[in-house]
Amino acid sequence: MSEMWYVVQVMTGREADLRELITRCLNRELLEDCFYPTYEASYKKRGQRQIVQRRLFPGYLFLVTEDILAVEQELRMIPDMTKVLKTGQEAIPLTQAEQEFLEQYLNGEHVLPMSRGYKSGDEIRITEGPFAGYQGQLKAVDRHNRYGVISLKMFGRNVDMRFGLEVVGKV
């Protein structure tokens, strides 16, 4: 059996606390990794731009395991846990395409680095970062707050994913 990625829905804002609790309390032989992906965002504070990390999917943790049934048993002992995403009674892992998408764009620390691009007419062309040359449709771009939004199929439904995008100029 190979390691699969599963998604646990948790209370938004408690991802870091629950991640630490899970990694401390669960048997390390059962759980390969527990993380919440983040993206780099540009944030202006006191007139200075800073790069900060924001949660890519607020309210969700990702578990990497070969034995989700044993992990679920141990998760029941942790307070404030909500649920592993399921179809009926069966925990469903991310699809191969969903997992590959995340592996392609996230770095080794589960962070989606900032992308950069320029405006060309009505289009935004991404030239640097993980989304350089991205051919998908941008759902929204906020040049002032420096982020873009794409819609993708994740967790068995369409999800809007925000990512750091700095538009550095016009052509």
C-alpha cells in the first residue's frame, strides 16, 4: 500500500495548533506528514512591503499516511477535531491529479511562492514563480493587494484558490 494524502476539516484559524497536536500525539509510524499548505503574500505594514504566509486552504489539514483507518482511530482522541473528508463511510484520498498539482506548485515546506507577471491588454501574463506560463483561467486579480485567484477541482468540488501575484508592470 502506498502513502495517500487525506484531508481533515478543522476549525479555521486552529490549523497550526491542531497540526502540532496531531504530530505530537499520533504514532509516527502511522503518519508520514501532517501539514497545511500556505502561500506567500505581499502585505503592506507601516508603508513597507513584507512577504507573509497565508493559508492556502483555510480550515483544512493534509495527512499523508498508508493507514487512514488507524489514523482515524487515533484522531478521535484529539479534542476539537472535526472530520476526515469522506464519501459515505469511506475516507477519500486526494486524487492523483490533485496531489500532483500540489506537489508541482508547493515547495518542500508546503509553501506556494509568490508569482510575478505583467498586464498585457486585458490579460495577466505570469512570467516568474510557480505559476509562470500557467495556462488556466485566472478568476480574479487584485493588483493592489497582490494576489490572484484560480478555480480548481479539489476535495471533490470546485474551490477558489488564492495565491500571491505581483503585477510588476504593463506592456
